[in-house]
Amino acid sequence: MATRHGDTLLFSQPPVISAWAAVGGKKEGEGPLAPGFDELCQDNRFGQSSWEAAEKYLQLRAARLCLQKGKVAQQQIELALAGDLQAQCTASSYTMRELGVPFAGVFGACSTMAETLALGAALCSGGYARRLLAMTSSHFCAAERQFRTPLSYGAVRTPTAQWTATAAGCCLVQAEGRGPRITAAAFGRVQDYAIKDINNMGAAMAPAAAATLLRYFEDTHTDHQDYDCIYTGDLGQVGSGLLHELLAAEGLLVKNHLDCGCLLYDPARQKVKSGASGSGCCAAVLCTRILPRLARGGQERVLFVATGALMSQTTFLQKESIPAVAHLVELRGAENGEGEA
Amino acid sequence: MATRHGDTLLFSQPPVISAWAAVGGKKEGEGPLAPGFDELCQDNRFGQSSWEAAEKYLQLRAARLCLQKGKVAQQQIELALAGDLQAQCTASSYTMRELGVPFAGVFGACSTMAETLALGAALCSGGYARRLLAMTSSHFCAAERQFRTPLSYGAVRTPTAQWTATAAGCCLVQAEGRGPRITAAAFGRVQDYAIKDINNMGAAMAPAAAATLLRYFEDTHTDHQDYDCIYTGDLGQVGSGLLHELLAAEGLLVKNHLDCGCLLYDPARQKVKSGASGSGCCAAVLCTRILPRLARGGQERVLFVATGALMSQTTFLQKESIPAVAHLVELRGAENGEGEA
């Protein structure tokens, strides 16, 4: 069960993330979080015939590795919550064709990982599922084709551009068990600061992150200092700077903030301009860094705020501005041990 | 709270649909369900600059009319669950930019209405929201551009083709109150019978409807005769025939089945080939026919099984087959009066 305070759900019996897995591509394997991945592949096609099929493969691998680590059979999964960046979320739907579990598709763009965890936690805590998967993916090449220009054009990337991660992450959420706990969740409200630059997602999404965070602090009577770390994703360098400005304008000088978009790649060695992005970025950073630290006791209480830019190539060509949303889950250290992962 | 039987959630305190609204375009206004719509427009552009913006307008109107009929202020809405057929679900996201309520995006293609009701019912019955919106839309012109050929090509429609509805529907789901009740829900498993014809959605989706229905009967120890009507959507004429064949092969001769795709337009007068489709079709039939009958006592217990074809233009061009899913909610007559609509 849960109590509601404003937009926030506080779970009285917090569900746990009992296992997790992340799979990544070549660039992810060259980054600082490489040791945390469960599987990395030098071939970004993953042996598939298209980038889209490669992304499906990524997501499916993450799910299967997660089930394996959680020592849970596919048949024991009561629901999968998944979404991705491809038009009509096909990476997820085609993954589910292989997985064969009950499936509710979600769309939150790069906020998908937090959205699936928030919905999943509510469903588990309410007794609607004992065991479910929350997952997402992205693929650099599939996303570029989807949102920007074909890769073969060789378009020059602007300084504000972010690099879509080729990665997938999957969490096994359980009503009971061992592992980091999801103690609260909040669904965001859409914000639009009239940004129209498709190569500046950070600027479009920073206001959504700020709005959700500020509301959460108010709902829970906490402030940023109550958390070991506030993880956002994926604002990148540019968006993170803007988030700090927006929070400073409200009197909050946040020193304990890290952005998933700034963690996945090495800014000095890997040419990613403003950082990483894509639904798979947050998911991968969650599974390779955030959850392991919570499980090991390195951190005890963190916020995971994933942001999504909700435009499409069509709305971009129609000169619409870019709305964004940020969903939040509060994660706490494992109470009864590390979890299986 | 709920109990789970197999894939089925039975709500011990069923949430209610206390208000609903449907908005449609020109063709919908010429069909047999026209009198049930809350608003109809002769101009399919709804005064907007693009088909995509027109769909956003449709969805927003449906939401506002629903709030008005439910006598509920926007500020009282704790969550909106919405999705649509546009790439990256932009009709819903741009609607939410205007509406400003907490928003969790879903993707279920034409099954979206049932998916939002199923998730919404679980969240309301679990105490996570007292009041939320479950909604979706589709627009013929936006969908043709999205999935098939530009309208101006004037492509000839095949006999199995369905006509995407220009319509939106919105339901106000409440934990308590008056109106038809959502007594059970089941999320479907993805089915793929290797259909590759983008103009034969009925054939792609019929196996999903059959699978979800058969599993539901098993989970609940009921059979088709326990229901006043089994509504599917949107299989159209072709898909409905295939559903009957699939059920007959399991020994079920279902006489009380109606398909939303066969109800929205008049097959004799309106040239729609196999029938209607699009997320807005199910939503509109629900709000103009199914819910009013349940509220008035004309029907007491029905199943609403919405199917979605989970392909995209990209997967079609890549010669992938079309996976499909069907989500189900069981609806019962209003116990404490009609509801507000």
C-alpha cells in the first residue's frame, strides 16, 4: 500500500529491485562504467540485420540476464513494463514477442526507466504483481535515423548534442525479497520552455527535472541534503548546468547531483559533446552504478529522476517546441542483503 | 486491493468510470454512433495547422469535456494515462503539455484504451490515485502518413483494409463513486502469426484477442455465455471472422461478440472496407455505446478487449511480421446509479 502526498506516492511496504542487468555496445564498453555491464559487444549490430533488430536483441539479452541473475524463470514473471525510442516502441514490442510474458507498453522517451520503475513499484506494492520486469533500451544508430539525419550523411554534431547510448537495462521488481528498495515514486508533469533545437535535449529537459524535484521536496518535506546523491538522466553537461541554474533560482545550491548523461562516457577520451542520452543511458547507469552502490552500502538513499523529451521527427519538422517530462523514484539501500545481482 | 488469478486481476473494490467523453470527425459524425458523441466536427483539421495538431486538439477536447461532465477540476486529477499511434506518442504528450497533470505515457497501439483502463483501475483500486484520466486518440490522416502512404498518393485500399478513426475518448476513473465498474483486468501476451500485410491488421490482431479471451475464461472460470457482450476492438470484419474461427477451434461458438471496428461506421453506406481501426475507434465506441448501455442498465456485464498491432513503418519496410497484443477489462453496470456522463 501507499500514501499519496501531492504528486508523490510513498510505499509503506517498499518493493525491492532484486536483480538487474545491463547490456551495452562498443562505445559503452570503452567508457568508465564498462566493468559494471553484464555483457558488452564490439559489434553494434549484435549480429542482427538492422539497427532496430539489434536494439531488440539488446533489450532481450538484458531481460534474460536479469532473470538469470534473479534466479527466476520467465514463467514466473507476471508483467513486463517496457518502452523505447523507436517509433511505436517496436524494440520493446518485438522483445516481448520473444519473451512471451504479459506486457504493458509505456512511452516516456528517455524517462522510460523511471516510469517503468514507478508503475512497477505501485503495482507490486499494491499486490497486483509479485514479480515484474521494468526495462528499456536505446540504440545510437536506430535513434539517429528516428530523430535526426541518416548516419551516412555524416552530419556535424553541435556542442550541445548528446550521444544516444547503445544499451539496455532491466530490473526485476518484486513485492518482497532482498535488494535496493523503491520507497517512493512520482510521475512528472509536462514542461515546455519553448526549446526547438533537436540537438539540445538537455535544455529541453532541464525544466522538467527541476519541476519534478522541487515538487518532490515539497511533497516529502525533504531537501537535497537528505539524499546521498540525486541522479538525473540524461541532461548532459549543458542540461545539468541549466538544472543547477533553475534550482539556484529557487534557493537550492545542489552539490550532490550527478547526471547519467555525464557518467556513461569519458568526456575527455570519448567524443560525445554534451554527454550521453537515450532511454538506455539511464537504464545502464542505474544497473551498472546506482543499484550496485545501493546494494553494497556505498550509498543509502538516492533519487533517480529520469527525463524524457517528448517530440518526434514530425513535430520537429512542423516546428513545434519540445515538451519534456521527468519521473522520479526514491531508492534506498538493501535492508536484507544485497539482492541477487 | 485485488487478487490475482493467472494473468487476471480481480478488484475487490472495483474502481468506477464516473464520466466519459468522445469527440469525433466528419466520417464518425456520419456513422451510426454519431448521437453518442459529445462533440463532432465537420472539419477533420479541427482548425489546426497539421493533422498531428488536429489529433492533439481532439484528445484535449475529449479530456476537457470528460472533466466537465464529471464535475472535476483539472487540479483534482492525480494522473493521466494516455497514448496514441503517432511516432513517440506525440498526440498524447502535446495534449499533456496543455493539461498540466501528472502524466504516464503508455503505448499499446489500438489496444491503448484497454491498457490505460487496466493500469488506471489497478492504480485506483490500490489507493495510488483517487481520480485519474484514461484516454487515447487517433486521426485517419496522421495515421496514414505514419504507417502507410501519404494520402495524396491516393493509394487504392484493399478489401482487408480498415479505416483509422478520427476520434478520441477519455474516461474519468475513480477509486470511489458512481458509474460502471471495472471489476477485472488482464494484460495480454504478444502474439505473432507471421502476418506481414500492413493492410490486414485484423488478421494480425485476431490471435491476440483469442489468446487473451481464452486465458481470461480459464483464469476466471467463466465462459462467453457469462457476459452480455464481448466487445473486441478493432478486428473489423476480416479479423472478427478469424477470431470466431480461432475460438471455434477451441470449442467456443461465440454468438455474443461485437467488434468496435464493425460498429463505428455503417458498412453499407460508408466505404470502410473491413471496418474501423485506430486507438480512437475503441475509445469512441466505449464512450458512445458501451459505457452508456452499462450506465442505463441495458447491459450488466461485458468484456472490453482492445487489440493493438505493434509494428511500425520501419519494421514493415524491414519485412518483419506484425506482433499484436490484446488487453482486457471486465466492465459491470453501475451499482449506485449512472455516473455523471
